[in-house]
Amino acid sequence: MISQLIWNNRFARLGENFYTRLQPQALPQPYWISRNQAVARELGLQDSWFESRDTLNALTGSGVLPGSEPLASVYSGHQFGQWAGQLGDGRAILLGELQTPSGSHEIQLKGAGKTPYSRMGDGRAVLRSSIREYLCSEAMHGLGIPTTRALALTGSDAKVLREEIETAAVVTRTAPSFIRFGHFEHFSYNDMHVELKALADFVIDNLYPACRAATNPYAALLEAVSERTAHLMAAWQSVGFCHGVMNTDNMSILGLTIDYGPFQFLDAFDPTHICNHSDTHGRYAYNKQPNIAYWNLFCLGQALLPLIGEQELALAALEPYKAIFPAALEAKMLAKLGLTESSPDNKALIESTFKLLAANKVDYTIFWRMLCSFTPNSGHEALRDLFFDRESFNAWALHYSELLAPESIGLEPDFRAKLMRKSNPKYVLRNHLGEQAIRAAKLKDFAPLIDLLEVLQTPFDEHPDHRALADLPPDWASSIEISCSS
Ligand code: AMP
Ligand code: MG
């Protein structure tokens, strides 16, 4: 059954300076927590594969998938603005790369045991953080945001020590590539320019083939990565997603959301919100993310400099980010508002909407979803109830009605609402929803997690049976503290 997998492990061909080969370490008496049929289908895996005991064992380190070539890759990075030196896959093990009907996908086990890059860590991931990664990567995909995916979540009662004793889990992740900015930084900072070039050529040939035709393919690569990252930041900001640990080792060369740790979707809109309890200075606050991404791209540019040659060229490759990010964010916000035209008036409305939401600490997701039913020049009572400053809301609603009017001529009344519901999700993975799924899972009840997964995979749909998952967070939600410890 397992032999149906077709492997072509291209990263492993890069050679031993890029990784250490090793076997995952077995977790005792593993069990399935959730199998993600959506990803299984994309990978062309048959149901029988997912039913098999051999598969369960292989995904928890006690068996080998024939054709896989397990390895832990080495990378470095800047953490919280400081050069941190060598990091690497401390608890992620790359099994290899699958050839599937939907293209090439690398398969990684997160939490499968110690590697030479584990430093002080135990190579494990706890159930709590694994559930958060599993759910959030699928939630992001459901929102249409580039991300690594999660094929399966498996667990064991093996004990793992964090602030308290918890149990172990493994997320089986997939992505076309798990290469990070930090992989480039590693070889650049260690003056390993042969490896640096091999890595850049690998990424260009396999992931960014259009860059090969450019006069300077490495500058073209930097520009292409910047462009993808700019779009990723626009997507994060528009849904109110805070990553929490935007270190350069957590930045994907493909512009994917990667490494879900202390992330959070905003409840009440607060641009200065810090979701990571360990981020005392707020370096990774919600409103800092776009600038931090640029800072990280600058680090990537510096790492690529030996290949690009001239500093001017590297700087020029980074420059478009400054225009692409705001344009991409504006496009997303216009769609959320049900507007199409990029006019000065509409831009000013986006600004004033953000200000009004911040001043009133309005729930970000609920506001946008309710806005879909906005009809110009009506009472807007339900929407207005979200604001304590009624006067400011009324002024805003009047202004919004005026801007909607010319764009509404000749439209069916419901047309805009339907369109807006495709840009304004009803469901996001709020902290308290993850927490509820975690609490149940700790008692071996995986049903809430599986229900939540299903809703988050199609977050723009109504899901009438699960309306409570779209409610305001309960009071206890504000006491949830998520840190880097996972
Ligand atoms: P993060 O910022 O959480 O993505 O992780 C930063 C670095 O720490 C990476 O090199 C991880 O592989 C490593 N790391 C995090 N947690 C563990 C752990 N429990 N065991 C080993 N390494 C870890
Ligand atoms: Mg990481």
C-alpha cells in the first residue's frame, strides 16, 4: 500500500553540507488524531494508504516509508533582530519529496525527535502546539493565504516536559519546499559560497524558473521572493493574522506562512496587538509585520549579495516591495469593502475604517462579515451596535454609503453582499477556538478539533450548525497566553 508513493528527493541531492541524514525517533503507541482528506486527495493518496497501520507508524517515527530519505536541514537566522547563528531543523525531519498529480510536495514530520540542530530542545512538539499548527495551516489555506499544509496529526501518550508535563504529537506537513531565508543566511555568513550558489540555483531551477532568463538571476530571485512576501503580508494584514515569530528562519522562500507558534487572529481590532507572550518589546506586533518582512528581505538580500554582485542591484530588487505591499493591501481592503475603484476617496475610506475600528476596539472578523449586509442609507442598527462611539460610526456609514452609491448603479441588491462574503470570512481560528479543541483533545475527544477543521477549511460559508464558532470570544479568551514554548 505504502509503495504507491513516488519519491524524487531533490533536496537530498544537494549534498551533505546542507543536512544531516537521520531516522525519526519512534513515539510509543501512536494514534491518529486527525487525517486531512483534503490534502490527501491533493497528493493523490488513496484511502487505503491513510487507513494503514504502516502509515501511522511511519508518520510517528517507528517505520520508514520506502523511498523516503529522512534528513534534518541546516539553516541559520536572525531572531528578534539579532544574528542567532546556526539553528536548523531541530525537530522537523524532511522525509523527502513526493511526485503527485498536483506537483511536487515535500513531506516533513514536525516533532519526530532530536536532530543535530536541536540545541537545548528535545526534538518534540506537544499536542497543544501541534493542534494549533494543524488547524491554522488549514485555516490559512481555506482563507486563500499561501501556507504550508498539514496532512495528518498523530499523537502518543509519551510525556513531554514544558512549563508542565504534556504529551507528544507530530504534524505531518507538506509544502513544495521548506527552504527558508535562513538557509541562505547560513551559507552566506559562513562564507560557503559554493553551497550558497548551489542553493540559489536549486531554488531558481526548481521553484522560480522564470528568474533564470534574467540578466542577473539572483537579483531576479530576490525580487520574486520580495513580491511573494509583499502579497503574503497584505493577506495577513487583511484578515488580522499575527504570526508572532517573524524571525528570518521562519520566512519561507516561497512566501508561504510557515512555523505556526504563538500566532493569533485579532479579536478586537488593535493595530499594536502583540500575540507572542515572549515578545516583550512588540517587535512582531500586528502593525509591524509588513516592515519586519521588509527587514527580513533585506537580510535575504545581504545573504545573496555574493551572488548578486552589486549592492545597487540588491537594493533595486527590494525596492518594488514598497509599492507592491500597499497596492496589494489596498486591493484586499477594497474587496472587503465591496468597492472596486482605487481612488483617493476610497483609499481615505480604508484609512478611516481602520482608525474607527481601532478607536472602538471592534471585533475585526465580525465587523467585516456584518458589513457584507450593509445597505446604503438604511439604519445599520446591528452594525452600529459594535461601536460605542455612535456619532463617529454614523459619519463613517454616511461616507461609506456615498462611496458605494456610484458603484451600485445597475447591480442586484444582493450582488455586492455575495461578493463581499467571499472576501470577508465568517470563521477564523480564534485563540479560544483552538483552546477548546485542545482541551477536548487532551481528554481524547477529537471531535471538536475535526468539526473545527471542517469549518475552517471553508471559512466563507455560513455553516449554520456551527454558528457559535463565529461568536465573540468569551471573557476567558483574553487570559490565554501563548509564548514561543511549544
Ligand atoms: P521556532 O522559532 O519556534 O520556529 O524555532 C527556532 C529554532 O528552535 C528552530 O531551529 C527549531 O527547530 C528549534 N526548536 C524549537 N523547538 C524545539 C524543540 N522542542 N526541540 C528542538 N529544537 C527546537
Ligand atoms: Mg522555526
